[in-house]
Amino acid sequence: MSDIIGITMGDPAGVGPEISVKAVAEMSAEDRGRTRIYGNRETLENALEAAGLTLDLDKVVVDLPIEGGPLPWGKLDPRAGDAAFRFIEKAVRDAQAGKIGCIVTAPINKEALNLAGHHYDGHTGMLAHLTGQKTAWMLLGSDRLKVIHVSTHVSLKTAIDRATPERILATIRTGNDHLKRIGYDNPRIAVAGINPHCGENGLFGSEDDQQVVPAVAWAKAEGINVVGPISADTVYHRAYNGAFDLVIAQYHDQGHIPIKLVAFDTAVNVSLGLPIDRTSVDHGTAFDIAGTGKANHTNMNSAIAYARRLVAGKK
């Protein structure tokens, strides 16, 4: 595996270019030599100027053109959506070819992406399609709380339908395998319930008994250290205080709200189930501050550190 990480700069009109150059500018010379930014050089030069930084981009940037670029900061633009897609596509192809070991993605704008004709619900679905996978998973990781989602960018009604025993089991397996990869010998996994109080024996719905209970039983039979369903209003508190290493969230908000509450600036988005590695910041394009030099790159640093851990093969 290559030890080079490839940062895709995200939507050219957002904060992605700025947080990318800020993170690379403060790297050691050794780490900078093992980093590439997939983006547009002119846009990155503008981001450096906005941030008041200097950085030699010659050996860092994989330069791709933008129609009409560089584009104005903070403006929704289908040209930006198309460029963001092409940055990611190029990085994926290089990862598949072994030229880079992990992709680190800066934020994209889903509306701009779709206006450009790239109809994805976000990075995870796009990466699954580009790598020929039918499905992928989103894990949000921080020091004290890690969450993997059964489903993400779908309606709540659809999310409940997608939480089949088979999908929940696959999610448990995927999370267990990833935690073992990053150093957990016997990950302690908790599965959140779907309904309030896990349905109260059918009083508030039967989905937990019919969909979650069988999946947990099957996972236990495989030797996975898993318990559940546990009511979602307590399981995250327990995990945060050390009872569990990973929580299986049933849908987007059930997993995102607690992780963003406790680790808004440091949580890392990790795509699992793909033939390539990818980490990401866990925030949006922040059009309101794009080009001002005010963007916080703490989350980008965390995503890069997680990527370095993956490419180093640390246990």
C-alpha cells in the first residue's frame, strides 16, 4: 500500500480549498512529501492568499481544470459540483492503481453536485458507485465515541424499512472488522434500538423485536461481542463513558446528533465496505465563510491523522 494520502479539495466555492492548504502548510516536510491535493491550482492559490499563507504547490497539487474557474467563493454553482466530482473520481482511480493509500475528502455541496448531473446522496454513495460496490457504510469516529450507521441519507420512513436483520448484521460485521483493524482485539459493540425504549415489548412498535433482535443473535453466534437493542436515549451516554467501543445507529440523525454534540471539530467520517480507504471531515462547505480565511481546519487534521493510521497499517 502506498503511504501517500490524497486530499480532494471539495467544492471549489466552499471552505474545502482553504482547510486543505492550511492542513498541508503546517505539515512537516516529510508528511507534505506524502500528501497530494486533488483540486485546482488557481483555486488553491486563492485560498492561500485568503488564509495569509505561503506554500509551494508544485509537488503537492494534482491540478484539474474548472470551467470558468477560479469560481467565486460562497456561490452555489453546478460547475463547482462537476469539478468536485472530477477531483474525487481522479483520486479514486489513483487509489485503485495504488498511487495513493487513502483518500481524505474535503466537503462537497450535494445540491451543486446534483445540478451538475452527478446524482448521488453524498460521498459514500458516490465512492461505492465509482468502485463498483453495491453498498458502503459511514462510520463517525472520535476518541470517546464511534458510531456506524445502518443507513444514512434517506428519509426516516425509508431508513426503518432498510433496517432489515440482514443489513443490521452486515453493519455489525463491518464495524467489528474495522475496529479490529485499528487495534481493538475484541470490540464491544452496542446496537441502538429503532423505536423509543426499543418498542416496550410491542407497545411502541414491533420493529426492534422483528428486525434488530435476530441480527444481534446472528452476530453473537458468529462470536462477535455485541449486545442490543439498547434504547437510543441511553446507549450513547454509556458508550461515551466507556461501556462500548462502537454503537450501531439505525439511521442518520440517530448517529450524527450525539457524535456532533461531543466531537464536532474532531470526529472523522470513514467509509467502510469499499476496496479503497477514505476518511473525511464531518462538516459542510460553509459558503458563508468561504474565502475569508476564517475556516477551522481542526477536523481536516483529524481526518488526515486517521488516514495516516490506515496507510501505516497500525494495529
